[in-house]
Amino acid sequence: MSLRISTSSKYAIFISLALAAVNVKAEISQTQWMKLNQASINEHILPGYQKLASTSEALEQATADLCQNLTDTHLKQTQSRFNDMLNAWQGIQHVQFGPIELLMRSYTIQFWPDKKNLTSKQLNTVLNNAEPATLTPDYFQTASIAVKGLPAMERILFAEQPLQALKQQTFRCDFLHAISSHLEMQTQNTLNEWKLYKKEFEYTSSEEGAYESAQEATIDLMKAQVEPLEVIRDLKLLRPLGKTDKAKPRRLENWRSRNSLLNIQTNIKSLHHQFSGAKDYSLFALLSDHGAIDLAEGIEQQFVALEALLAQVPAPLSQHINEPNVREQLLLITQGISLLHKSLDKSMSTLELQLGFNSRDGD
Amino acid sequence: MMGINRRQFTLLLGCGLVSPNLLAKPQQLLFASAAQTSPEGYALKVISKQGRSLINHQLPARAHHVAKHPHQPFLAAVGRRPETFIDVINYETGLLSKRIESSPGQHFYGHAIYSNDGRWLITTENEIQSGQGLIVIRDCANDYRVIKQFSSYGIGPHELKLTANGKTLVVANGGILTNPGQGREKLNLDSMQPSLAYIDLHSGLLTEQIFMPAQLHQLSIRHFDINDRGRVVIALQYQGAKSDDVPLIAFHSSGDKNLSLVKAPAAINLAMKQYCGSARFDHSGTTAAVSSPRGNLVTFWNAQDGSFLTALKSRDGCGLTATHEPDEFLISTGRGHCYRFNAKTGLKEKLPLGLSSQTAWDNHLTLI
């Protein structure tokens, strides 16, 4: 796809694809749902958690080295490992079921948006008190989620003069390392538990398992495919853009480490991969097998077009978000996300998958 | 038994007047509930004990709760906020008996009850311009004419119940301000003040009102049940930060100064995802069930001391009703399933409904 097509024609692409006609052929068997589930888990979810665990291990190693050698090189190395782990998280953040739900792990890794600025307040308290007990695993078990995840690390690693601050107070680096160790443990446990949880997807029906049928398990996977789009649009784009023309750059996710745009690019890329990236089977293949090939290809092209639009946005977003043409680009992207969401919703009703009724829109 | 033989059955069929679905006698009916039946289609359904769908009455839009008349064969399916209709169905004929429209400038909140003598239909409504909650009383014997309306003593009144003697109305004022002009958007999350109001049905005067403590003012009181002894169990919904870990169940008895807020064991409380959809006592009034459709869970509680009993996994399970057996409940789900569960024995049975996978049961179900 050309990156230089005009705004209006790109918009037309989104519109026309969302309206693709659908005619589903046959009922889908539990065996097919199971095949879809297993391909998604083996080729998408497990590699995602594997990457999260390995990048957090590398970050822990880098922070340990940094605390031994407070040099600019070690700081840069740690910042880079931080970016790697954040990126791995952005690639698997959309999966909100299974082991990641335990112990508030998801919020522990990233508590955001932080509307009351709890991370800064609570982190400052911990750093000012410098209690040795706050470096222990026991403390982290019960500590507030605001001080034990990536946002707290980001505040230390991407402060205005990070190295100077670390040199002034050794506890600061010790606490940074303690957070990193906690994250390493949580992500490793998540991966290990997923290797067991995976077995819940290896049957077509069950009385006692986590899911009554393979199709029911597919619903959890499809929620991960569809529902994060609204979060990306509303929290990561529309909220920082604000309702008036004046954007609020500090509402961008990870503006301190300048990852706001890359986060969104990674989110979309990962959802795209879940949709059509697995070799064994995918939602794309399932739709195609059931007569909804136009819809499948339409969604595929919507992903490609969104990625192309995102590639044109200048980084760091926090510095450019107030430029009128960037605002226009971002608003176009939010519309593209809405249309992609609509197409995915349509694919759910085509496959007769009810993602949630009372849970989604109760009263 | 149906009390009808094959020949009579054929004769009746031949008349072409009676649908075979309606041959079942009333005592064979099991439950009624609002449902979504296709992406844009909503219905009031009545299910028999054999799991057959006996009535499938198309509704103009999504409904919420269904009220059953105490001694006549009427069911009132109430439009979900901000809808303005109630369809009253005769469940013996399957026919629409009356479509009630809310008064101009008002809309329903999805809940209604009949008075204990069956004479009045009582609803919670929104006076749109002021945003104040209303209780509206209609005369069932007089074409559902509005005979009286008074304040609910709060914003966003939702479920309502009568005490056993039928004299005191208990109302959940959810606290959340909405305006149909802005759809279902919540307009006052920073200042919401949920409360449980006890109102004298005859005079409309407030006799008692319990507010959520200030630090938990975003914990909306939306759904509850009351047993014969006046014990209230409340299913709460939290509007604050997603990472907060707050109690999601409350108990109250008239005269208690405060709500008794309770939490499930830590892992279960977190799994409930800050949202409970429905609360019901069992037939004996000693065990309470509360559904958490976002957490795919139903939790069970001791009504007297508020202690946690057990939890049951139930995907998108929300609708609850007591059967005639102690400790036994029916649970309906957004996946179109229905289960019978005994909280003491742990026995669980899936009812064979055989509905299309597009059928989703709405929040509440009503035993017939």
C-alpha cells in the first residue's frame, strides 16, 4: 500500500471495507474452534509471554549492572532494556484473561492511566522514606500497584537528570532494581502458568474445565482481539487529544520514555498478528473457510492501512501532538480504529460469537 | 402431566386457534426473561420446565426486568433505560395485553413490581429535565392509568421491592445521572450519592435512607433483594478506578444505621471485576446469591451474618431467581444458557434449552 495516498481516499478504503457483504456457509464445529484456539495460543499468546518474560529478565540484569556501575553507558543500556520490556508488554497487553488476571498482574505491570498521579506521589514517599524493608519481596506482595510496575521504573529511568538522582541516593537504584525483580518474577510466573492453562484449550467440550466448549474458549480469545481497540482509541489517542484543539501531551502513555506512538503501533501490529499471523489457523482463515472471505480480506486491509497511517505520524508524539496536521492524522487513525472495530464486530456476529452481553453492557 | 391426550391435541391443532406451544398448563412454566434473540431483535421469552420456549414475544427494544403479577397470568417486561415502554403479556395466551408508555418527559429504568395485592404496578422512572428519580404507581384495574407519583429520594432509581407486609417500598437509588439526550453516558461520577431508600407506599414519605459512606460514594446501589424478615442483600457496581479493590456486596436491615459491606475472599473479590449484576435470596431467605457477569462468577452468602459461602463459575451469568427448593437457584447467562444450582450441595444442572447461539438472556429472570 502506498503511503502517499490522499487522506480522503484512505478514508474511503476504511468505509468501503467495513461494508463488505457476508454470506456464511456452514456451522463451525467445536474441532475448528479448538484448532483456532490452539493456533492462537501456540503462535501468538505463548510467544508474546515468552518475549515479556525474557525482556523483563534482561531488564532485571541491566538494572543490577546499573546499580553496580552508575555510568551513562549503563543508564542507556537500562533505558534500552526498559523500552524492550515495555514493547513486549504492548504486544501482549490485549490478552486480559488467564494467568495475567491473577494477583492483579496486569495492573502491577502497568498501572495506567494514572489520573490522580498516584505513581509519582507514592513513589516519592517510598524513595523519601528509604526503608530497607521496602526492597523485599514481602513488601512487593502487598505494595500498591502504583509503585511496582513499568510506570514507576519509567519515572526513575527517564527523570530529568536520572543519573545524577541515582548517584545522590543509592536507595533509588536499589528500589528500581527491586521493581524490576518483581516484574521478572511476575512475568516468568505468568508464562509458566500459561503453559499449564494452555491445556484448557485442548478439548472440544468439558464439564469440569475452565470452558464448557471450545467455542466458549474462543470467546476469551476474541475479546482480546476486539475489545482493546476501544481502549487504544479512547485512552491512548482521544484522551490526550482532548475535546478542544489543545492537546494534553502528558496524557499520552509513556510520554517520558517517548514510547507513546510506538506503543500504539505495537498494539495494532500485535492485533493484526492475532488476526492473520498464525500459520496453523487464524480468524482470517476461519472467516475465509466460511464464505466470509471479503470480510476477512477487508479486515486484513484495514489493519495494513492503519499501520501505514501510523507509520506516517512523527515521533515523539508528545512533541508533535499539538501540530494541526498531526492532530488531523491522529483523528483519522481513531476513525480507522472505529471502523476496524466495526468490521471485527461484524465478523463476530457472522460467526455467531457473542462476546458478552450482561458483562459488556449490563445495567 | 399435560392433562391432554393425543387426540385432543390433534383436534386443537386442527382448529388452528391455539398454538401447540401454549397447550402447556401454567404450572408447567418455569421462568420468564427478557432476551436478545438476534443482533437487533429483543423478546420476552417464557420457558417451560421441559426447556421449551413457549412464548417469544417480540419487544420494541431491549428490556431488563420482568415482573410477575401475584395471582393473574400477567408478566410486565420493562424497557431498559432510557426506554419508555412496558409490555404486559398474558402468559396463558401469549398475547400482548397492554403496552404502557411512560409519561412525557419521563423514562423507565428497567424495573417494575406489582403490589402484593396485584392492584398496582410500581415503577422507577427518571424525570428527565430535573434528573430526579421518581416512583410511579399505575392502576392495573384501570388500564394502567398513573394514579400517583412521588420522589424516589435520589438520582437514578433502579430496582425496587416491597417489604413482606407490602407497605414499605425499598428503592435502590443508583446515584448515576443520565440524560437520554446523551444516551447512557454517566454525567456525575464525581458527585454521585447512591442510597437505599425506604418509602411508605401509601403516603410516598421517606421513612429511612442509608447512604454509601463518603469514601465509597462511587459504589452504585443498583440491584438488591429483600427476604421475608426484611433483610436486604445488595449487588454493587463500582465506578471508580479499575485498580481499586472495594467491597461489592452489602447487607442491610431496616433500623441498621449503616450498610454492612462485605468482601469475598481476596482472589474472588478481584475476579468479580467491580461489577455485580443481580442479587436474590433463596426460597428460605437464608442464602443469598449475587452474580458477577464480568468475572464469570456467582457468589453465595449467608444472609444473616454476611459470610461468604461459595462461588460458582458461570460465563456471563447474570439472571438469578430462587426455585422452590431451599438454597437452590436458577442462573441465566448472556450465552443463552440456564443452570440450576444448589449452593449447599453444590449440584449443578444445565437446563436443555436448545436455543440459537445468538440468544442472550438479559440481566434478570423471573420464576413463574
